[in-house]
Amino acid sequence: MFKLAPAEIRTNVLSGLTVSLALVPEAIAFALVAHVSPLTGLYAAFIVCLITAALGGRPGMISGATGALAVVMVSLVIRHGVEYLFATVVLMGVLQLMFAAFKLGKFIRMVPHSVMLGFVNGLAIVIFMAQFGHFKVTGADGTASWMSGQALYVMLGLTALTMAIIYLLPKLTTAIPSSLAAILIIAGLVTGLGIETKTVGDMGSIAGGLPQFHVPQVPFTLETLYVIFPYALILAAIGLIETLLTLNLVDAITDTRGKPNRESMAQGLANLVGGFFATMGGCAMIGQSMININNGARHRLSGIVAAVFLLGFILFLSRWIEMIPLAALVGLMFVVSEKTFEWGSLQALRKIPRQDAIIVVGVTIITVLTDLAIAVFAGVVFAALVFAWQHAKQIAVAVSTDEAGRKVYALKGSLFFASTANFAALFDPKSDPDHVVIVFRDARVVDHSAIEAIDALASRYQQAGKTLHLRYLSPDCLELLERAKGMVEVSEFEDPHYHIADNKLG
């Protein structure tokens, strides 16, 4: 760890404390969503936060039990039981370690900016909407209903006061993170005045001991693997996508560069260990990461402190933490969602290309309605199709006649599956002279569809009784061409050397 100045240590320690307080209700809530005990979520938050903070590739980013994973876990727990969940988390960690071993984290850099905007805005809305669950009360029959009357007004008032403190306190002092000050002030106010309102303790007890080593009690058979592997694969993918996109976001905010493969390794190790300590695993948490970054924390110390404080709450301070009003934490998460949402993107929608605007809005809506993995996958696929369509339209030709009276087509652009139709339409074998030259100096043949298009064009000229000359094709093209192979004019010194995406070349 780098040597930190006293001011940096104070900032990271206080921010870590704030994050740990925000982790408690989130971990409990996500544990309840997954139909496991609150301590299962709290232990997951502790282990995942500690290991990723100490070993991960993005100092300042916070990981823990998350809702994106919980909504997938619930069906597994209901159908097969909690022990199968622990085994799944172990396998999830192994898959993520394999992802890191093959150094696949770099591909997250290929996610378009429009998808990133949709991801950020979608999660901001999800964080905002998730807080409304705290405005419900559970009746004697187990049904949840909205608060009303004085209880609702108190909850709203304390939430608004929390937000006001977070926004206004930095204008007076920055000696203590405004989010931490807001939690402490609201807790003191509620306790001192005896105000009746929902607290962390109403969600479930957080008292417990040290997490215990636990081998998942499942049959070690192929049948078990058939059950847990699909869940583990989905959880590993969702966890990595959310983590690496959050890493990209923190990179942009801090103007630094994280290490995706190292972060993937740390997350895989955290889930592998977490599965053997009877936890629900986890991944990066954009809300808590934004709390940490907005507080000025930039080092591993903040995440480590958050994990240690969280364990301390479980072991020694559960009674006091359970007294914290939920309104204070709801207000904090409302502020986080407001600061996370890219408000500038709303104005940018009018200025950016229509297809990018569609991606931003689409990914945002899909994130809210379904889950992050589906939203990002859909956004990337749409962006790739748009990219292919735009490049398909960019293939062009300049026509001239050389000194020998031959018609010369000078191609420019990329020839691939999406542009083959436009390529074929550029030529007119019936009316062309007996000798035609196609120059590929400023063009690039990309895939097997392009090779087939060249062969098909050669057949058209042969059927018309014309002679076709192909210049400046790479050796890969020559190897793959069939009907047009004899039409290629080879120049060892001038022909380009690039590779084609084709299985025939191994």
C-alpha cells in the first residue's frame, strides 16, 4: 500500500466508516430477497469487500452483496435449498478466476460509451426505486402495505433532513464526510427526542460471531453440477459485468486507470472464499462505490476499513447499529442515485446520433425492467449492428480508365458481411470493357463473406466473357479465393499483409 498523508488516512477511514453503515441495510435487504438469513448477506459483504479492497485492481471501489445477484439466487434457493447456493457461489468464483486467468477483462473497454451511460442511468434509477421498499410496513398477516399518517410524515421528514445535511454541510466544513455526519445527526436526533420510526433493527438482527468455515453440504456428483452450473455461469457473468462497468465509471470519475483482470481475479477469489464461509457472494456496488469516491477516498484503505467496521458491527456494536434510523440511510441512497445519474446525458440526447440516443435510453429501460447483464448485452449487440451498418455504407469506388484502355475500379472501405451487397452493386460486367481492374490498395477484405463476394463477382465477369484483374490483395485472400484465384496479380513488395477472420485458416 502506498504511504498516505495523515489527511488521506482520515478521509479514507471516515469514508470507510460511512460505507460500512450503508452496507448494512443493503446486505440485509439483498439477503432477504435471496431468501437467506441477514447474516448470510452481511458476511458476504464483509468477505467480498475485504478481499477485493485488498487485492483488486480498482482502489476506492466497494464490493459486497448485491441485488443484481440476489434476484438470480432466489429461484435456486427456493427450488434446491441454501446449501446449493453456497456451492454455486464457490463455482461462480472459480469461473471468474478462469476469466481473469485468460485475461478477458480487457474486453470491457470495448463497451461503447452510450452503453455505459445507459448502465449508469439505469442503476441510478434502480437504486432510487429500491429505497421505496423501506416506506412499507409488514402487517400481522405478512402482507406489506405503504406507510400512512404520522409514520409516513416522520419518515419523509427525516429523509429530507438527511439529504439537506449531505448537500449543505460541505458548504460549512469538509472535516467529516457529510454523509457520515448526516447519519450520526439523524440517529442522535431520533434517539434524543424518542422519535418513533423504522430502524435497521426492524430489518433483522445483525448480531453474530466470526464467519465459520463451511463446506457446502451437497452431493459431489454430476447431477449437482448440472443444477448449479447454469446459475454459477449467470452469476459470474452478471457479477463481472457490473464490476467491470463500475470500474470503468470510477476510472472516468477519478481520471485514473484500473486493472480489469486483477479486479476479476480478486472478485473470483472473494466468491470462492465466500462460498466456503456460507455466504451469498457478491460483486461491485455502484452506490457504495459512489459514496466512497464522492467522499474523496481513493485508496484500498477505505474498502478495508469498511469491511473491518462491518465485522465490528456484527461482533460488538449490533445493538447500536440496529438503532440507526432507516430514513438516514434512505436519504443517503437518494443522494447517491441523484449523483450517479448522468443528468448531462438528457441534454446530450438531442445532440448525439440517433442510434446512440436509442442505445442510452434502451439500456436504461432494460436495466430497470430486467437486469444489468441483459441490458448491457443488448446494448453492445445493437451498437455492433449499428457499427456494421455504418461501415457497410462506407464502401465506395473511384472509376477511371488506364493508358491501356482498361476500366479501373479503385475500392475504398471495408469489405465484410454487411457490405457485400453494396460491393456487388458497384460493378456492371455486361457493359464494362473486356479488361477490368479492381484495385484493393485502399480497401480491406475482412471475412469469409467478403471472399465469397469477390469470387461471385469473378464468376459474373467470366460469364460475361470479360477478363478481371485483382490487385493489392493480401496473401490470406489469395489462399481463400477459389474462382478468382487466377485473376489476382501478385506483388511481393506492394501487396498488403493482414489476416482474415475465417476458420479455413485455422
